[in-house]
Amino acid sequence: MSKPALDIKALARDIRAGHRAALARAITLIESRRADHQAAARELVQALLPQTGKAVRVGITGSPGVGKSTTIDTLGMHLIAGGHKVAVLAVDPSSARTGGSILGDKTRMARLSASEQAYIRPSPTSGTLGGVAAKTREAMLLCEAAGFDVLLVETVGIGQSETAVCDMTDFFLALMLPGAGDELQGIKKGLVELADMIAINKADGDNVKRANIAAADYRGALHILSPRSRHWQPPVVTYSALTGAGIAELWQTVLDHRAAMTASGEFASRRREQQVKWMWSMLESRMMARLRSDAAIRAKAKKIESEVAEGRIAPALAAETIAEMLQ
């Protein structure tokens, strides 16, 4: 393999120094599908590894319209006022056919996007499973190496994206709306079981009473579900992204969770598990990339695919045949 043309040492040095342009270039590099860029990206992430792992990683999800971007804008400004540097990785919906992305989140984080202490990176999902950008994990590491001590990862709030983001963050926050009919009808059991906290947004004005009723309903539901950790009972809080009411308490809960997980040893073990899951996920991606890049294998796989579609070969046998070609 030829040596990458990029000066990886210089790029790593600039990232450690907190140069935003270097960070942007590096994330573009890891998102590239070119083989030489991928090799350079691996070298870069390895070089920066000692500077990673210290940030608070928070995943934020919720259905469209719940106010994720406004919440992140308000929370981010609160954190910056407290002396933090905040990186936001907003994973946007993409077209599975074209790989295009809406990338509208940045416009809904007006104050945060104007701050020198914040970095917002919308990432097209490019049709990957669950709507989570395949390179979000590497982008997190680069942001940590650049000195950002709080990482907020916003999911598209659909499909399996919640599970994927949960597997790469320390704290998983589920945002809900008050007064949207019967709240318990809208509970996604899997999502609620993943959540480290449920937060009811838009608890302001005439909505305060409805938000409190919704919070009581969710608390009742959580009592009959098994929490993710025996060291943490997920709380249900109300807040307003519009007025900022409850934002400070929301962040304090994130810190309380980190303290509880660290004291029990679960924080370190969860991070280790995430690293291993990441490795297997990367391996699966590499195997699929090899399948797509080898013209001979691709042609044979296409033929097998047709035979499966026509019912002449069982899918299990077809999968085994293709797997043997990769050996």
C-alpha cells in the first residue's frame, strides 16, 4: 500500500492545537470512501488515540418535532457559559438512493453555531443501518482530541439509530412531548429501556400542567420496565428548550449518572464493551467494502443473488458461498 500523500503528523498536531479547519478536514477525510483516504484516516485516529476518551458523550434522540436541535442549542450555550467546549454531531436523514442530506440542523442551532467554543458537524447518514453515520465514532474521537470536553450526538430518531447511538455514548437522553394524546400509547418500549433519562420538552406557558402529567405517566411506565443498569434508575424531568427552564437540572442529572457509573465501575466496563463492538462493526464494514470492490467476487455475487431471487438457491447456502469467496 502506498504511503498516504497527506501529512498526517501535521494534521494531528493541528487538531491537538484545536484548529477548527484541521478538524473539519480530518472529519471529511474519515468520511471519504477512497482507499488511500481510509488508510490515512486510520493512521490519524491511531495517532490521536492518547488524547481521546475524556469527554462526556451524550446521545440525544426523540421523534421529529420534539425540539432536539433547539434543546441542543440551549443546552450547548448553558455548557459554554460553564466553561465547556461543546461538539455536536448531528446525524441527518439521507436519501438511500443518492446519499444526499438535508443538513438543516445547523440552521436550528443559531447561537451555538456562532460560538467559538462550539463545533457543529452535520453528517449525512448515506443510507447506513439505523440512520447513524458510519463514521460518527471516529468523528467523536477527533473532536475529543481537539479539546472538546462535551460531545452531543443527535440521532434522526427513527429505526435502529437509537441503539447505535446508545452503543457509542455514555448517557442516552430521550426527549418527549407533552399533550400528544395518550403518552403511554406512544412509548417505544425499546427506546425507553435504553434511556438513562426521559425529558419532557416544552414545559412552558399553558403546557406546564400537561408536561407534568406526561412525566407522571412515564414514571409509572418506567417502574414496570427493567433499567439498563442496577446502579441507575432513569429519572423523568420536565424542561423548556425555549426558556431554558430546567436545563441546568437536566445537565446535573447527566453528571450524577456519570458519577454513579464511575463509582460502580460500570462506566469503564461500558466504554470497553463499546470499543469491542466498534471493532466488530468496523470489521463488518471492511468485509462489505471488499465484497463491493472486488469485480470478480461482485460478478459472482450478482449471479448468486439472481438465483436466490428466482428461488433456485436457499439464502443460507448463498450467504455461505459468498462468504467462502472472501477467504
